[in-house]
Amino acid sequence: EGVEQTELETVAFTVENGIAWVSLNRPDKRNCMSPRLNRQMMRVLDELEYRDDVGVLVLTGEGTAWTAGMDLKEYFRETEAQGLKGTRSAQRESYGWWRRLRWYQKPTIAMVNGWCFGGGYGPLFACDLAFAAEEAQFGLSEINWGILPGGGAAKVAVELTSFRNAMYHSLMGENIDGRKAAEWGFVNEAIPLARLKERVTEVANVLLTKNPVALKATKDAIRRVREMTYDNAEDYLVRAQEAANSFDNEGRKEGIKQFIDDKTYKPGLGAYDK
Ligand code: ACO
């Protein structure tokens, strides 16, 4: 495809029994996110999203890290050297795949096997569920090298945990382990690393038994209502359910057919014949 081999290798995936296991795959660099990795992850997410053999996506990391955050050399230093254009384009690529993941068609699970720093909080929040190894370490280390927790990381902290926890975590630059991350609400559960994959497989298998239209409607509803008043949420949920009920909207297809094939009406001038 003309994609450099090095780019392809930054993300690995396998699909097995309905589960897509996607790994950040730069173990030698603790899976820190370079522009190459960000571009490749978007391609992989694209490829898997609508596959019939994929019901759940799990995001994990090869080696000892989930992700050591942004690549300080390739994502920051080298793109900054290209000026604002370089910085903005690197941001678009990383924020782009995190956003894609937040609204992914299939339910997603973060399987946090090890280090999770800074920019890693973007994909952490993007995944619908999260399970961490007790041994994993989470940190907003930005303060330790002199920036604020950007790329959404500050927002993720206040969304997931209390104001005081978020403030302490960002100002102190101290790491917390998987257990604490579960206590703080960063992840659903912490499990010993040796049993992490087994537990995530169990959860994924439950999701695979559910109605896929309902799963997508539900995950979106949970994310959307966070930002709504009660009345707006109530209204959104009624409409979202009704939209899900008519997911396979035949009328719309009939409207296109009568215009394009039958030429019996023009949508600009009137309505199709029901
Ligand atoms: N950016 C660039 N390179 C990195 C990063 C990173 N974020 N993290 C690790 N690496 C590289 C190291 O430079 C080293 O490269 P080398 O082998 O060419 O020397 C290699 O990955 C292995 O890293 P070590 O530090 O040797 O691994 P160790 O297991 O001892 O430590 C740890 C792991 C704690 C994760 C450490 O690598 C680290 O502190 N990384 C930075 C974490 C961080 O603060 N990330 C930025 C968050 S802020 C943000 O994302 C916006």
C-alpha cells in the first residue's frame, strides 16, 4: 500500500472469536505515541470498525507498558521543529484517533497492562470500559517535565475522578497503581496482571451476547448525557431509542428509489409517495 513497514509495525492486531485485540506495539519505546503510531492506529481502527467478525475491541500494549504517553522526541520535539503546522498536524492525528475511539461503533475495552502516562489518558477515556493490572502505574507526568496535562488529559482526570484527586494527581506528578486507579474511577477494576486477559475476555464475551444496535445506542447515551441537564437527557434518550427502533429505515430508501430510479417525484419540489 506504499505505507512504510515501520509505520505498520507500530500497531498490531488479531481478531479471535469476535474480539479484536489491538496493541500499541513499540515495546522498546514503552509504546509511546509517535505520529507514525497515531496514523497507523487510525488505519487499524478504520479497518476493524465495521467488520462483521468484530463485536468488541480491546486496546492493550505490548511489553511492560500500555503507553508511556506521547513520544517526547517524535511527537513533540520533531514536530515542533516544523513550526505550528507540524504541531497542529500531529495533534490532529492523535486527537483524531482518540475521538474516533470515543464514538466507536463497537464497544471498547482498555486493557491497561502496564505504564499509562499523560497522553495515554486520551485513549483510556476513549475506551468504554477499562481494566488494569494491579501492577500498572498511572501518571500525569506532564508537570514533571514542564507542561500542563494537555491533549485532553486534564479533562479526563476531572471526568473520571474527584476534583481533589485530579488536582493532586496533576500537580504532584506522583504515580498511582492499578488498585488506586480503580478506587479513583480511572478503571472499572484492577486485577493481577497474570489474570488480566482472562477477566477482559470474560467481559468481552458478555458484551458479545448483547444486541449490537443497543450496545452502540447505550454507549453513546452514557457519554452524551454526561453533558446534559436532566430534561435534555430525558428527551435525548427518548429520541435515541426511537431512532434505534427504526434503525433499518425503509422509507428513506423508498424516497431515494422514487427519485433516482422511478423518477416519480423530485425531493426539492415535494414528498415521495408513501
Ligand atoms: N517519549 C519518548 N521516548 C520514550 C518515552 C516517551 N514518552 N517513554 C519511553 N521512551 C523511550 C526511552 O527514551 C527509551 O529509549 P532508548 O531505549 O532509545 O533509550 C525507551 O523508551 C525505554 O524507556 P526506559 O525509560 O529505558 O524504560 P523503563 O522501563 O526504565 O521506564 C518509563 C519506563 C517509566 C515509562 C519511562 O520510560 C518514562 O518515564 N517515560 C516517559 C513517561 C512520560 O512522562 N511520558 C510523557 C507523558 S506527558 C504526555 O504524554 C503529553
